[in-house]
Amino acid sequence: MAYVGIDGEDMYYEMEGDGDAIVLIHGNEAHHRTWEHQFEGS
């Protein structure tokens, strides 16, 4: 698992594929698996 420190907090991130970068941000009650379907087939 990869984390980056931002304002004293650790933020989890994943890198997948190549090309232009995008940032996907979920709501407060969700988690990183919210975006899992975005990466299918990559």
C-alpha cells in the first residue's frame, strides 16, 4: 500500500496503467474500492 503525507495526514493512493494522470476522490463514507470498476481491463 502506498501513502503520501498531506498536512500531517496519510493519504492512500494507487497508480495504475500509463497516460495522463487522473484523481478520483470518493465521499466520506466510501473507500478506495469505490473506484475498482474504473480499472477493470487495465
